Amino acid sequence: MKEVEILIIGGGPAGLSAAAAAAGLGASVLVLERDDKPGGQLVKQTHKFFGSKKQYAGDRGYQIGSFLIEQCENDSKVEVWADTTVLGIYEDGVVTAEGKGKHLKINPERIIVATGASEKMIAFPNNDLPGIYGAGAVQTLMNVYGIVPGQRVLMIGAGNIGLIVSYQMLQAGVEVAAIIEAAPTIGGYLVHASKVRRTGVPILTSHTIIEAYGQESVEGALICKLDENWQPIPGTEQDLKVDVICLAVGLSPLTELCFQADCQMKYVPELSGHVPLRNKYLETTRSGLYVAGDVSGVEEASSAMVEGRLAGVSAAYSLGYGNDVAPKLQAEALAELSELRAGPAGQKTVNGIKKLMDKGGVVC
Amino acid sequence: MRITEHPILDFQRGEEVTFSFDGQELKGLAGETIAAALHAVGVKVLGHSHKMHRPRGLFCAIGNCSSCLMVVDGEPNVRICVEKLKSGMRVETQRGKGRLK
């Protein structure tokens, strides 16, 4: 049995930030990452981040990822076990994991769940054909392995991920036939949308996919325009010859471990699914178990990093570390989160968190 | 197809290795996943669903969705999107649920 003060599940932006913050106050930390290297989805982000300098504004995602990994590698208080998948959190606090073919047991004093999110799917005929990918899969193929998914793509979803991944495909030499979005407005930031529009790629709002077609893999897609009640308008069908359909239709928090650990959960659409109830320092209803990043409500890597820092500081503080500085660090992180959520996109998160912590709603 | 020129990224590519796919000899790069190697040579159909026999391809590429299960060196149900390619690997299309030897 491995004994550790703070166990962090997930080595993405939230988990690594939590590790660095907790270790910075003197706690010993173990990070478990199922992939063969930490960094999460940051390692696939080629665009520059926004926010303030403290949130690495101006740096590209993969550069931020490398920085966070280095920070943890250079800290003797942080251990990172890659290729290790957490299997369960037990009633007595023991966490089990599978790593390199071995069954591992860990006995931590505090746990921070930073498992991130997985991609959503939408329903349409033939949505299971080869050639239909989640946007994250396309990023992995292109930006990690240097392989293009195909020659001509239809992107579904004009949120930030849909816009950014479309631009990344253009950079990799893939033609983007169109970006379609069922909502009447573009969901992502104007700066990302403008970059794509300047290349001539149409962004068709109030448009949806009717069906994909193809024998053994995607050969094309039928799309159409939607009226103000989100109903297809007859006669507006278009047939796009594409060999790739990319889905960027949102993410769901990966909360299996929170459910299993008996955290109280609530369904909050603004946070993209079931999320654990927690206090403002991100401790859930299971004492000593914290959450940070997309698992606590889908947002962006910038806020995931700040949440990680907040959870890391809070967990270390609860163990008696950093008594002199922790309250100040917590207040700083909370102020940064408010600032990041100040815009119109952040308002949704703020409303979601309020709903989550309100007395109403069904707790499961 | 592999990206040869990229405005931002500089790909650190591994050495070329040979592996087999349903008996056919193919080349890939050490350190990439089996799925990446197959994709690079244009293999998109990785199997068929059990009941309806519909083609299955790569979907999530990070080990979440189980759309890419194949038989690797005789072991069934390997998620080839996270399994790294090694020289001499035998990759086969899986039929049915697979059987442990």
C-alpha cells in the first residue's frame, strides 16, 4: 500500500496545477495519469491562450502543458505515475489503480479528482460510420501524431473547440467544407471565428446535419437550415461531399469516480452534466475529496488551472501546511476565477455554480 | 496521411518499424499508436459491430469509447488508439467479442 498525503487523479491542467500548488506548501503529492505522459489535452492545443499573465496568456497550450509538466518534474514533493488508471475510491479511503499491468493500492489523506471531461455525441442517421470523430480525436491525430484525419471535413459545432479545431485542420492542410451550428449564433469567441472566416470557410448558424452517408466510411453529409423553432426548413438541404465529419458538440464531466465515492451530485445543464456539490474551496460532500477542472463543470483550461491551484492549496492547508500563506493564495485564486468568469460566456458558469449550490434541484 | 509541413508544430517522429495488419505487411513509426499508424496508411475501418456488422472506426482516440478494439499479438479487445506500435506487431481485425487464449 502506497501512503501519500495528497492523491491527484488526472494529470491535465487542473491536476498538474493542483500538484504544484500543494507541493509548493510542503505537502507530498502523487499524481495518477492514465495516458503515457501527463499534460492532458493541453499538449494538443496549438493556439495562444487568453486571460492574464498569471494564466499564461500569450503562450500556446502545448507550451503551457510542457511548463506544468516541468514544474512537477522538478519538485521533489511531486511524484507522477503515468500509464496508471484509477479504478475505484473505496469507503475506507483506499484508492485502487491499474498501472503497467499491476493492481495498485494507495492510501491518501486527501484526494483531488481532476479527471476532466469526455466528448458528447449527437444523434443522426449513420453517426457511427468510420470518418466521424470527436474533435479531440482529430486534435490527437494531427497535433500529437502528425496525421490528418482525411481530406475534406464538415465541422459540427461553432463553439470554441469547433472553431479552433477547424483552424488547426486548415493549418494541417485539410479542407474545411463548412462549420455548422444549430444555434442562431456562433458560440465561440469572435477572435477564433474571425480567424476561420478570413480563410473563406463558411460558418452556417441555424444549420444541422440530417444524415451522414457512405458505404464503409463517410462519403458525405446532408445538412439543412433550421427555423426559429429549431425545425428543418424544407428545400434548404445541401449535400456536402466530405470524408470526415468532426463533432464539437460539447463535453460531459467525467464524474464516475465522484459518483462511486458517494459525493452528492446534481444535474446542472450550465455545467454540462452531473457535477458534485462542493464548497467554494472545491471540497465535495465527501470530506477530504476535492474536485478541480472540467469534472466540476465544463469550462476552459485557464479556469481549470486556477481551480487546480485552489484545490491544491485548500487540500494542503487542511493538512496543516502553509498556515501563513494559504488563505491569501485561496483568496487570490477565487478572485482570478471571478475575473475569468466575468464575460458573457463565464456568466453561464456562474449561474451553474449558483444553481448547484442552491437548496433546490434533485441531489443524487 | 502524414503532415509534412506545419506552421507551428515540429513533429518528433520515431524510427520506421514494420508490423502486420491482417497478414499484410505495413510500415509505421515507433512510439505512435497502432491507430495512428493505420490511419497514416489510410486504414479507416477497424472492425465491424457484433450484431449489425456495421463498420467501426476511430472515434475518441484517447481510450474512452472502445470503437477501435482489435486483436494485437493474439490478445483481443486491445484499444489500439492508446496501444503503442512496436516492431513486428501482429494486428488483426477482431470478429466477435474475442477469446482469451
